[in-house]
Amino acid sequence: MKHIKLKFVLILFFIHLIGEGTHAQSLDSLLQLAVSQNTSLKSLELEYKAALAKADQVSQIPNPKLGIGIPILQAETRLGPQLMMVSASQLFPWFGTLKAKKEVIVSMSKMRYEKMAALKLNLFYAVKSNYYELLFINEQQALIEKDILLLKTLEQLSLSKVASAQSSIADVLRIQLKIEELNSKIALLENAKYSSSARINEITKQAFSEQINVNDILLQLPLFKYDLEAFQQKIAAHHPLMEMLNAEIETSENRTIVNSATNKPTIGLGIDYSLVGERTDANPINNGRDILIPKVMLSIPIYRKSFNAINEIEALNREALEWDKISLADQMTRQLIELKAEYDNALLIFQLSEKQEVTAKQTYEILLNNYSTNSAGFDDLLSIQSQLLKYKQQNIKARLQANIAVAKIERLTNF
């Protein structure tokens, strides 16, 4: 009895493991994997951290200079010969120069950060679009399989008609040809699954052989609030591509500050020390006293053509970037309008296909009843069944197009 119980527990355990390995992957879990595992995103993140680390490097004052000299031919002074000279100096950039240099690096790192955010939006769209494609393929396969069952039922009915000499074997053969065609479509759709799964696996860094399982999920018609003015304001204020341009403008402004600061005097402090030996031929006062000379240095920029040229270049760059922001905002507005039209078109096709499907079903039932009773209207019956499948496929495709349109809108607005 104990052995039976143990076997039962083991069977349940293995069933659980199989279920864990084949459970449907949610879209949210795949999006999280895209953020945590994508190699391009990791590379940008490291570049961003490296750029921030460089900020501390440029904000330090220059290294001090230290020199030691031993004269080969000793110079004689009144108090004795110079045996060795030591000099030390330290330069200090103009006030605010180091801070401005640091701000240049920080603003450049912001560009990389916003590039990460923009890449994340693109990754999310890529995962969503391929995920919706898998849902579409699954529904298409299920729909075709149901249609095959209807055709097989019709095939049995036709065979019975042939047996009773009420129909031709040609009707049966035509049905079988249609079934073969639909089986081929299922196989083609099965192959298409691997392409969509491979694209998702590339982004999420899962094994390329991993099949994304979405069998129990239906492709729903998405509903969302479309407010063009609110979208425009959000894009202008916070979209990563817009923020990248703002960071470029900020970098240019900081470069101008650095250029102005570097064209101010540079102050240097130093000291020279000479070791003096004692005279042996005389004994003057302070015989052998060493020499100590404090120094103050000042580097004054005189040539200013380069300074003026850099300021002019940066000003022109900022003006160009402002025009780029306007162009980008207009481009995204146009895309939002076009995507709303795509969504609306998909919604119209969805609503039309539902109405057509209802009418086609009614027509099919009438024609099937006629064929069952008096063997009439086989061609029309086969034709309306094909039309019914077409309307159902249009319904699924309309839901796919609507989801893709919303995903594209979210790539522009959901950040």
C-alpha cells in the first residue's frame, strides 16, 4: 500500500513538472525579461555608468609638478655653490572651470540614459508585436481546425449521398481537396510560430529553441483612451528621444561655459629650493644658506579667435537642435494620427466581420439543410463555408492590427 502511495505522489510530482515546463508565458513576464536580460540594454547601461565615472576624473585639479635638478657644472653664489635644486608647482583653473567640465560629462551621460529608455520602448514594442503575432497564429490554427471538422462532417454527408446515388463523388473529392489545403495552412502557420518565438527569444535571451507558449490566451480587442493634445504635451516634455536632444543642448551650453572659463587666467603657485654648500675660501655671513623662492604664476589668454569660434559653433548647434526638437514633435504627432487611423480601420473591419459572420452562418445553415434534404446547392454550400472562414479570419486579423496599432502608440507615449 505504501509503494502505491509513493508511486502516486511521484506521478503527481512529474505531472506538476511537466505543467511547469509548458505553462503559458505572460506578456508581462516577457517584458521583464527583455529589460533584465537584453544584451544591448546591458551594454548601454555599462556605457552610462562609465560616463558617470568619468565625471569625477575631469573635476579634479591638475596634478602638481615636482622637479629635482643636480648641476653638473655647479653655479657659485656669494654664500656657496649650488649643490641641488628642487621645484614644485600647482596650477589652479579659473573659478567654475572644473565644475563646468563635470557638467559636460554629466549631461553627456544623460544622453546615454535616455538612449536606454528609448531602446526599452523599442524592445517592449518588439516583444508585444511578436507576442500578438503568436496569439494570432494560434487562433488561426484553432479556427482552421474547426473548419476542417465541419468539412469532414460535410464529407460524411456527401459520402452518404453518393452511396444513395443522390450526389457525385466529385463533391467528396472537392471537400477532400479543401481539407488538404487547410492542413497545409496549419503547417505553414506552425512554421511561422518559430520565427516569432525566435525574435522574442533574441530579445529576452532565452534559448532560441524555446517555444513561447500562449495556447490558453485569446487575442483581445484593445480599448484605450486617445487624447492627441495630452500625448503631444507628454512627448514634448518627457519622451526619451526629446530628452536626448535636451541633453545635447545642455551639453553644448556647458561646453560654452568651459570655453569661457578656459579663456580666463590660470593661476599657479610654486616654490623653488636650492641646496647651497658652504664656502671654504671665505666665511661670509650666512655662509652656505639655502635658497627658497616662492612663486606666483599667471597664464593670460591673449589669442581669442579660437574662443569666439567655439562659442559661435556651439550656439549654431543649439539652434539646430531646437529645430530638431520641433521636427521630432511634428513627426511623432503625424505618426499618432496615422496610428489612430489604423486602429479605427481595424475596429471597422472587426465590426463588419462580426456582422458578416452572423449572416454567413445563417446562410450556411439554410444551404446545409437544402443539401441534406434534396442534395441541392452543393457549390453554394462550399462557397459560403469558405466565406465564413474568411470572415472569421478577418475578425482575428482586425484584432491583431488593432493591438499592433496600440503597441505602436504606446511606444510613442507609454514611458
